[in-house]
Amino acid sequence: MFAQRHPAYYRNVPAVGFRPSTTGNGRAMSKAIGVDSVIDAQLAKVVATIGESGFFEKLVRFCEPLSGCSSTVVAQFKTGSRPRHLFNTLRSQDEVTTVRPYIDGPYLLDPFYSLMTEGAPDGVYRLFEIAPDEFSETEYYNVYFRRTRLREEIGLLIRLDPQSHLLVSFGSRESDGSDPDSTTLKLLEPLIGALCRKHWEVWRAREPEGDATFAASLDNAYRNFGRDLLTDREREVMMLLLKGHSSKSMARVLNISPETIKIHRRNLYNKIDVGTQSELFSVFLESLATIPVGSDEDPLQRYHGV
């Protein structure tokens, strides 16, 4: 099993939203934290569309100006399913490089996806406060993330039900003049979360589940990657490496020495027949694409034709 942080770890992450008192109605709360009448009117529009198709558009119109960012993507993450794109304010060229490529597989290495799978609490998180120490050196960053042109990302993480999360991702892109600020979002996070859960309670009864069968196969392939060729420890090192952890960071997570990490890294490289992290990332993505729907095979073994 891959190493995970205990949920208590996230209590010390500075990006987690502050939780003001939720007594009284939404208007009273917004007045108490200084939200002006214009924003109050936008909030009323969000409330009015609970259970309707325009809810996430109104939610984003309310939240995006508060984030200081220039674009937003909203997606649902459900156990056994690929992320489900719900709404975005991206320009067409950014949508092409951001949404579809992400859903096709790289989301498995996204630090925000790791938050969900590791049991982090609802809150507002900034990407570079939660990402591993060598995130910007990973192939995920260089092959996927860099193409999105994002220079900062603020994620509003909301648990909708025991099986699914909502991620509202606010992005600041190169040369767009935006100034990301998570302060107000942190204050409003309990209220926004309550609105989203109420909307989802009504909306999910009307909507199809999507391509859960294919996505479950992708999740299985991710969990099974290297199962038949690597030791459990080598697989843990490999996944931490793909996510952007340095040898020192992996040593802390796994409670072993950096020298032992280097030995595991060398051994797994030899077994997979790669020489660099770039080659490992390519094999990872290419092998996931080879697995038939419903298969429980190790994609690495199938990739090598063993």
C-alpha cells in the first residue's frame, strides 16, 4: 500500500480554511465578516440556483473575484470514477491544455487529488503549500502542469458525501495580472461548503454517474502499477517520486534513510528498464493506456509484454 499522510497532518497546513461561527442565516454571517452588498447580492444568486443547472456558474461568479485569480475550474471527484468536469471560465486555448488532458490520467499525480485520497479536511489550500518539495522538477509538472500556464492555484476542497469531493480550482496564469489571495475564501469556506452539499443532494438524483466503469479500470491500473515486478517498498518510492518528493522527503514519509531510498530507486529503475524520472513518467502514462476496461492486470507487466 502506498504511503499516506495521517489526516491529522493537514491540521497544521496553513492553507486550511478558518471556520467562523455558522449561527444565524447566510446574510448575517456575510455581514459579520465584512462582505459588501454587491457580493451579498451575488451570494443570493447562488442560493437561488441550488438544485439547478446554473448553480456552479453562479458559485464561480461569486467566488472567483474573492480569490484574486483569473480563471476557475470546478470538478467532482468520486471514488472509482475519473474527475467529472462541471464548469470552467477558461479561455478556449487554456481549456484545451487543461481539462481533457487532466481527466485522461495526470490527475492521479495531482497534489489536490492526493489531498482527497489521504483524507484531508475541507478547506482552502494553495498548491505550492501542499505540493512535495520537488514538485516543479517532476514530469507531471513539466509535461502537463507547465502547459496550463498556471503560476499559482488555490483549491477549495469540499466533501460532498462519503464517496465524493468537489474541487473548485482558482488559477492565476502567466501575464494575466491577477493577484491570488485566499483570505476571504477561507472565511467563507464553511458557508460555500454547505451550499454545495445542499445543491449536490438535490442535483445528484437527476444526473447520470458518467463513465464509472472505465474510470474504475484507470484507478485499478494506478493501484496495480508495478505490482508484479516491484516490491511494495519500491512501489511506494516510485509513486512518491512521480508525485515530486525528493529523497529526503521520501525518507521522512517512509521513515527510512535517504541512502535506502536511493537503493530502492536504483532497483526499481533497473526493473522497469528506465534511466530517468522522465522515462518513468512516460512508461507510467503509456502503460495505463494499455489496460482493457475491467482488467485487474499490472499495467507495467502488460506494457513490457511479460
